[in-house]
Amino acid sequence: MLALDGTLAKDIFDYGIHTVSGWLGLALVVGIVLTLIWAESTKTHHDKNTRK
């Protein structure tokens, strides 16, 4: 019942970052995620079927 409650939905969807440390934390998390995605995409995968 709490998931359908309008107050809970308002709290989740009205979340905002209002401090400098909040924005820096968000930038840090985004940077880490992008670095992990980039590192995984540049890694060579020897277990794939290739025509070598």
C-alpha cells in the first residue's frame, strides 16, 4: 500500500540536489559508472567466436 501512496510517490519524484556536495557526489558516481563502462568496452574478450 505504501508504494501506491501519493505522499511516498511525491517524495521519490520531487527529489532534488540542492548542495554543492550533492552535485559533486552525483558527478563522482556518474564518472565512476562511465569509467567502468568504458573499461569494459575496451577489454578484449577471448571467449567470443571470431574468424581468426
